[in-house]
Amino acid sequence: MERVVVTSILSESWGGTIFSGKTESGASMRVRTWQQNPVAVGDVFEVDGAESFYEGEHGRIRQIEASSLLRARTSGRLIVPWLMTIKGIGRERAKGLFEFYGDRLLDALGDASRLDEIARLLSPTRLSLGRKLAEHLLAKFAARAAAEDIGVSEITFLRKLEIAGVSDLRAARKLWRLIGSPDAYQRLLDRPYATAAVIPWRDADVVGLRLLKASGVRDPLIHEDRLIGAVDAAWLRRLANGHTAYPRDRFEALVKQMGVTGSRAVDASLSAHRTIGTDSDLLRAPGAAFLERTVAASIVRLRAASPFISWIGKLPSGEISLNDEQTRSIHSMRDRCFSVLQGGAGVGKTTAMRVLCDWHIQSGGDLVQATISGKAALRLARATGHIAQTVARLVGGLEKRRAIETEGQRAPDHLPQISPSTLLIVDEASMVDLVSWRKLLDFVPDGARVVAVGDVGQLPPVGLGKVFHDLVEEGSMTTTLSQVMRQAAGNSIITASAAIRAGEVPKLHHFGGAEPGLQHASCAPQDIIPAALRVQRMLAMSTTRQDLLMLAGRRDTCSQIAKSMQAARQADGAPGVKVSPMAEWAAVDDPVTATSNRYGEALMNGQLGWIEALDPLRIRFDGEEEGREISAAARGELASGWCLTVHRAQGSEAKRVIVLLDASSLITREWLYTAVTRGVEQVVLVGPATMIADGVERREQRITGFRMDFDRPQPVHA
């Protein structure tokens, strides 16, 4: 571990930072870090990692690839580079202060009684200037010292966690952010199983047992904190799969796997209000239940309201021919502020939306359209003739408008707004998760209209909950389109997907190359990856990279595909960089995908993009005309996009899609239907035929508590 002060920032464009620094002995050093730490000249860090040498224009310099970068307290001469950055101080005055005080400089800067003394040192001939500089310098130093106190507290916390057995630095940092106070370790002793919320149970249990023993607990195995921690860990697993609730008997069985008595642990969690009980056998996770209650309350509020804009006159179909189902569905929404329109592929949902939008605008209203991905937004805009955007971009814009108007300022016209006269269309609504619904509906006032459009045959969202599916099941605000439109009836992919949606095995053709329709490349389970790569190479001969999408069930399958594709690109001599921990190497034109929602940067989990430039990194995301830079934090969450899980690919589509049947337990009717409907012209299923037949029979199960809140609305308390 080496203590280093930052003297200059060399690069901040690759998701991490490269900086020059000096050690306490005065030796120069170069440090590279991929961590998301903000770094500034004058900062002091304790650095650890692999050492090498860097050959630069000024000769050979020692370099560290930092595996650990921890903020440290400044000492001695290490304060000088920071002093140089203070306005009015500069190099000469900083050196003068150090020459006068030496190792006592930090004490002097922290002593307000030495203000006049420091003022004379800074400006011997102009004392008024010296006093202004000294006051400014001491104030800056006080703020720096406070920040250092927090940084040192973090180091102490991380080191104590390491001694306790937490070796995962990212998890330890996440725990620090969760607690975030100088007494963090003591607070962790008070709640020794708080780690169960951020690290795997096996590791959390080791740490928790050690902390309980350190606190003098005689029998930590049956301690209440351990029981509650086991339940927290079980909820973490369920939430990761999108569930917000779970039957008690099945949940107790899951908790039992943590090495505790299931019923006793659940009772302890219920008593501590870390699990919510219900009138039925269903248990609910508190945070998820709050989100569901909030979303349900918003929809119930809108359901009870009257539309501000009345649709007047006749249905403006113009040259568009509507069938009876479409006409009835549009008329059913006439007096509603919240409506659900659902149906499978090719049944004319978009056509109905176009007429709906035109009617609302002709009646004096305004329109906002949002969907899950950039490419889907482009499709929606072209189909309806009106601008559409991603849910992430819409929410981010609405949040910016609210923040500006809260300050009493006028928001720019380009920022979106939802008023009582607005019709909000949410397309691909089956893919919108609970958190996004909560954020979106928070901006919808009484009188505005919301129409959620989607396909209940699709998988539930990659995130929490299944709001759209639950609303369709409830039925009171839902209209269904089922008649396949004439122009879609000849599309073999729509025909095949309709069969899957109805629970039938679709007609399969043997894969023989780039040709329209649904095909099958049969192979043994152990040969799926090499077989899929062969299919990819064949299709890539006549298909652009952006028009070819690979899907799988398992994340490790996606990782193996990515490594193979990256190796091939490197063998071709393509220059590349490390993008993030989940995208170890990528070149220009390579695909990447977002793995979390970042509304402020208009990024949604699963959104695809292609690298346009490496330094600085620029990415053109699906549906966007130009590439853009993203924050270091967002970059750190990118993953390789050579192969996506079907869940993550819900908002994507491509001309040709390759589907790896790699996980029999994950392949359900909804999974197959979602995968097949990602393809526009050709879909190739790779794997044993038995997986297709078995998958059509198997149904997706996601358990939520949303209907409880929707059927019996309760007050929402933060």
C-alpha cells in the first residue's frame, strides 16, 4: 500500500482515471484505476495493485494498476499540490508555506489563531490581500479536512470489514454507502447482518457470525439478527427474479436453505417489520410493497377522475380501415383516464393507437408517447406519425422540468410536460417495471389520460413486478385485440409466435442460411454455443452487425459468446479498450448494453448501443441518430451486447435473431414468445427440439402483491 498525492489528471475518459502523483518520499508515480472514485489534484490516496513501468516522453516511470484506491489523510509535503490549486495561492506561495512550517503546516492551516501569521507569509507587502487569501485558504482547508474525515472513516470501515471476512471491495463500498457515517462500523455491530442486503448469504453469514461473537453473543447461530438476516437474503434472491411477494410455505423453504429454521426466521422478520404479512398466505417485501401501493394508488386516482379533454366528433379513421375490435376498444377508452390495450403480435394495436392519438389531438389535447427502447420509440413514431421517446428519456426530462420549476424558474420548452390535457401512450407496457411505473405516474395529474399498450403473452419486465400483466388479469380497464390483421397474416414469424402464444408448437424449418421465417438448428445441449456461433458466422456474411441479435437464457452463456466474439475481433486486429468490468474488451462497432435504469441519462436496462469511438468513448444507442458520451458510473454498468438474455432484450428487435435454447428450466412459453417476436425477418432456434416443445408447455411464474393494493387501495405513507 502506497500513499500518493495526485499532481495531475491524465485521463478520465475510459470509465476510470489515470493520474500522475508523488509519494511521501517525493518519487513520481503513474496510477490507473477503473474504480468510480472522483479524483482531483491534491487528493491523497492509499494505492495498492500490480506494479509495472510506463515508458513516456519524459522517461521511465513507476506505474500501479490500482486494485484498491482508498482516500487517505494528508500529511507533510503531500499537501503542497493541493495548495497550488487554490485560487491566489499558486506554486510559489504554496512552497513558501511549506518551507516556513514544514511538517507543522497542517496544524497551522487548522488553527484560526494563525490567520494573521499566514496572511503575512502569503503577501508580506499587501496585508489586506494576504488576509483575504488566508481566510479563503483556511475555509478551503476546513472543508477539505471534513471530507478527509469521512474518507478516513471509510478506510477504517473497509479495513475492519476486510478483517471480518468481506473481501469483495465493491460490496464493502456499497455497504459503506448504505450506512454512510463516521460510526458506520459501530452501526454495523448493532445490525451485524445488514451485509445480507448487499453480498451473498454465505459471505454475509460469515461476517455476521464474527460480529456477533465480537459483541459477546454466546450462541450466534440462533440469534434474532441472524434469523432476520437470512430472511433478508431470501428476499434479495426473490427480488432479483422480479418477485415482490411469495407464498409463506415456499418462502420458508427458501429461508431454510440459509441454515436457519424457516418458520422461526419468518416470524422474527414479521415482528421486526422486515417482512409484511397479509390476510392470505402471501408474504411481501416491504420496499417492493411500498412501490406497488404507490403505483396502485396512482392508477386508482386516475380511474376515478374524469378526462379533461373530451373526444369530440366521429372517430377520425380517415384512410385507415379499423375492424370492429379496434373500433370498440377505442370507444371504450372515451370516458377513462386510465386504459389498458392488450393483444398479440399483428393484431393492430399500433393502428388503433394512431387513430386514438389523432382523435385526442383533433379534440384539442396534446400527446406524449413513450416506450421501452429507442428502436421501439422510432417504430412507434413512424406508425403513429407523432414523436415518441423512451420511458427513461421521458422520466429524465420530466424530473429536470420539475427541478427547474421548483426553483421558480421557467423550464425550457424542449423538456417534456404532462398536463391535464395530455394523452400519455405507454407502448410495450408489459416490459415497464414497477420502479418506472412509479416514477412515470408521479407526473400524471388528474384529468390526463394514460393508455398502457402491450402484450400479456410477453415475459414480465426485467425489473421488479408485472404491473401490466396484473392489470390485464384484473380486467376492469382492459380491452383485448385478438384478430390478426390481413397484412400480418402472411408473416411466418407472426404466425409462429401466435402458435406459441396459444400453447402450440410452431412449425419449424431446418436452418440453411439467410432466409425469412422461423428455423431450427438442431444440436445436443453441450454443442449449443459452437452451433450458434456457426449460425452467426453464416448470417453475418449478408447481415450488418446492427441487424443481427443473439439471445440466450443464461448470463454465463452470454459471457461465453462475448468472449468468443471479442477473441475473433482481436484476431482480426481491431483496436479495443476495456469498457467496464462486464465488457472487458470492445472495439468500434461492437455492441454494448445498459444493465440498469439511469433516467437522468436516458438509459434503460437492456438498451443496446454500438461503440462509435474509443477515446473518448462514444456510443450510439438504439433508436438514436448520433453517438454520445455517458458518465463514468453509467459506463461501469455497461455489459457486452454480443448476446443478451431474453429478459434483457425485451425492448430490442433485429432483422435476424439467433436464440440459444441453453437453459431448460428458464425456457417457458412466454420466454419463447418474447424471443421469437424480437425477430423481424428471420429467427433461428439453436438446440434440442425437445426444449421447444417442453418450453411451450411450461408457464412463467412471477408472484406479486400488486392486485392486493389495486383491489383494496390503502393510504400510502413514505
